[in-house]
Amino acid sequence: MSGLPIGLTVAGTDPTGGAGVFADLKAMHSRGVYGMAAVTSLTAQNTLGVQDVYNVPADFIDKELNSIFSDEVPHAMKTGMIAEADMMAVIAEYVRKYNIPYVMDPVMIATSGDRLMTDRSMATLIDTLIPLANIVTPNLHEAESIAGMKIQSENDLHKALKVFVDDMGAESVIIKGGHLEGDATDYLYDGSRISTLSASRIDTDQTHGTGCTFSAVLTAELAKGRTIEEAFKTGKAYITNAIQNSPGIGKGSGPVNHFSYKGD
């Protein structure tokens, strides 16, 4: 086992580098963690949207993961875009077998609004992956879809948090409340208490890949042996800084800055 912390991302690509596995690897490396990646889907996308998607066959994803785990077991892993149920079944087997910290970012809708998950995959995600996750990281719209409820107030959000943990079996959930009014407040529920972290809302459309990046930082911190609460604090500080210092790449919703955060 390597002495250098290792994080694994299992997700789709973004050829412009702002989201998916390329963003995940940048985030992990910036946190001092060696990043590995297994690709679930190839996308033709940029800051303007998703133009096309090619899903990697599930049996090939199995080969990718077997190559990784048979050679070096990562210290933590995350999943992002998983479009099909058979992909989820393959990934779940590795999470169960190796029992390493697992962050699940339920990538269903891109920042651009493009839908990235088939409807029939939803039940598999809820029944198979969420119960295995140490942290689930939905944004507000994803939380609404998975929990099957509208979230229009903090009280609604508290109810949704408990659906993920108390009903669906995740160890913890972080719902990113950036789409609510007021400050950008994120909510963590670990089965015993709800804690929040807030930052002033940043007036920008440069938010491509924020969910991928946030979950990748959480994964990196767990790979270093940090607690969920510690990872949450670092992730929130990192993504706030990354949005504030976005590099202005592309003609649409540009990526965040994976190299500007200098915290511990």
C-alpha cells in the first residue's frame, strides 16, 4: 500500500476539463492526493452544454476497476456520472468488497441543465449505491428528484436530509443549498445532527463542475484520514474560493479554479 494518499474517481469525461474525471483529478492533486480514474462515459461537452454522450459498456468498467484494485487499493473513492443501472451494479461490487470511504455525487443534471442519467437508473441508485455511501452530495434539484419532494424552505431541506440517511441508509448527506435564496448554505446530516456552513453568495455563472470538484475534495480529505465533518469544512472553503477565483475559460458557464485554494 502506497504511503501517498490515493483517491479514485469513477465518472464521465469533460473534454474541456471543467467537470468529470479531469476536474476530479485536478482537485485531488491540489489537495496532495494521488488521483486515479475509471471512466464511465465519454461526453462531447463544453461550457455551453452537453452535445453528446457515449456510455462505456459495464463490462469494460469492470475491467477498469479490476485493473485499479488488483494493483493498488485506493484510500477513498467517489462516483460521479453513472448513466445506467448495470454500471451501478458493477461499481457497487467494488465498494462492498473493498469497503473504502465512498463519496457519491449523484450527477443527474449538469450545471447547463442537461440531463445525464436515465430515468430507470434512479431506483438502482437509491437501492444500491446510496446505502453504501459514506457521503452523498446532491445539489438542491438532485435532492428533490431523489427524495421525491419539493424543497422550498429550510424545513423542507431538513426533511430531505433525513430521507437520505434515515430512510435510504447513507451514512451522511450534504445537500448543497446554493439554489435557495440568501447565503450559499450547505447542510450536513450524519444521522444524529444537522450542521451548516455558509458563505456569501457569489454573483457569477462560472460554476461549471462545482459538484464534481466539491465531492472530489471530500474524497481527497477522506483519503487522508480526515473525518466527514473535517472534509465538509475543507470542501466548503475550497469550492467557495474556487468559484471566487474562476479563470474565465470558455464562452458559457466556465469552470472553477482548482489551484487557488491555499488552506490546510
